[in-house]
Amino acid sequence: MAVWTVWEHDKFEPDTRKAERAIFVRDGFSWWASLFGPLWLLRHGMIVVLIGYLVIMGAANFAAAEQLGEVATFYVSAVLTLWFGFEARALRRWALARRGWRMMDVVEARRRVDAERRYYAERLASEAAGAPGPRVAPVTPQPWGAVHSQPVLGLFPEHPR
């Protein structure tokens, strides 16, 4: 089974419009993003990530071609496109959070249609019970290296300040 995150935006004011415009993002590897990286990024409107993708791919291929040769350039390019396939959906979630979308729920389903059915059924049931609202706390993008005030799991009970 796949895990899907559900994203809604506040610009669609009534709750019913927010639910109708929800975006479902599957977790895991994306073959489409790996094979057609720039086109996949354009399709999802991720211009900032596209610029970063082109800069990193260009710099890595240039450096490999200058230092290692043509065969190594092919392997560097192949590794980077596979890596992008693994990270593409996480980058999509980051881009959605950056544009003001909030993660409202996490749904487990085999296909997107099943994820939508499960999400809307749970949403209708919670609204009928009188408890509207997200099951998951909304996600806000944090700057790199931000210190969190929540306790850290593991051997150390508090984050060092």
C-alpha cells in the first residue's frame, strides 16, 4: 500500500471548496520524475526546483566530463536522475508548503482514487460527528538549521541550545 499526503489551501475559503481542490501527493519513488525530470517539474509548477535541478545537473555533468571522462559522466547523470526520482515527491511537498498549502491528512491506499475515497469518507464522517478539522497538524516550512522547541527522541531528552 502507498501512503498519500493530502494538501489543502486556505485561499479556497469554504471548507467544501478546500476539500474539492485538495492535492494528493504519493510517497515513494517517481518513475516519471526520474525519466522526465524537467518536464515533471514544469507540470507541477515547481520553477524554483527546476532551476536548482538544472544547475546541479549541469554542474555535475560538467565536472564529471572535465575530470573523469564520458563514461563517468553517464554514470553521474544516471545516479543523479535516480536520486531525483526518490526525492521528487518530497520536493513537491516542500514546494506546496512554500506556496501556502497545508498538509491536512495522511491516507494509506493502493491508488489515488482509493486515497480520495478514503479521505473524503473520513472527512464526511468527522463533519457529521461535529469534529471538523485536520487529523494531522499543519506543516509549515522551517528554515534550514532552525532550532525546534519539541523534545528530541533518542538518548538525549532535550535539543542542545
